[in-house]
Amino acid sequence: MIMESHSYSYEDDISEEQDLTFKSFERTLEENDINLTPRLMNTMGLKAKSGKYTNLAYLLSDQSEIVVKVAEYDSEMNFKIKKSFKGSLVNVLKNVEEQVERLNDLRVVIDGSSFKRIETKSYPGASIREMVLNAICHRLSEASDKRCYEKKNIMRSRTRKFFFFSLFCPLNFS
């Protein structure tokens, strides 16, 4: 909080690691007909004015050690599935989205008049992507995470759907 009040931005700070590669990020850009040029790196804030890589570049690099965990709970709030994804933020986002999509319930109905199979997912793909991005972009601080787990009675009162699709706990415990 003190850092935020002084307009500090982690992403803009110079990365301690400067020997970075961007194969995953470049592959994703190429899939969208974009080339990773030095100008684009500067525009995106991957390089500072000094020419050194920023922490944002580190997060998008192949050397990143970011970890995102995905879990599914049963009706008794016991783990059914626990998975961790580590590496470049680009790969982590793709892998987490794929895992959450696998856990997305699918409802199938056969139309009696046309005999067509109609599949409906609980949550459309765009909302899954947004949920994953929001969970990563707006993750809570360690202190909030600790409070979240200390208040087990509040957390256990939530439904399975709440836990499955809410990757963070509420800030207000009142």
C-alpha cells in the first residue's frame, strides 16, 4: 500500500533477470499476425528507457516462475482436482483457461421435433476467459489470503459453484 501511494508499479520496475526469451509470447503474437519488434516491446512496456527488461517482460518471458492453482471441490468441500500451472504468463493463462473449460458443466438436450443435439455450457468461453484474467490480475494480497482461510465458517457457507468459479475470497468478512 505504501508503494502504491507513491505511484510504484511492479510491472514497470527493472527485472532482476535480464537474460529473457519470449518464444511462447512470440508464438501467441504470431498466431494473431503480430511481430514482436523492439518498438512493440518498448510500447508495451517490456523494456524500460534504459533498454533493460521490466518485470512485465519477466512475467511474459519463458523464464517466468508465476504459479496459478486451479481446484475443483465436491459437495462436501473436499478437493476433487488440484492442479498447478507454472511458467510464462502466456502459457499459464492458456493452460488455466483450458483446465477451467474442462470443468465447465455441459448440458445436453435432444430436440424432439428435429432430433438435434443441443449443447449448452454453464458458462460461455468469454466469461471463463474473463474470470481467469480477473483472478490473476486482481489477486488478493497475502494478508487477505490469510484472513480468507482463517474465516473457514464463512468460506464453507458458500456453494460449490461459488468456489469453482470464484478464484478469490471476499474482502469483507462482516
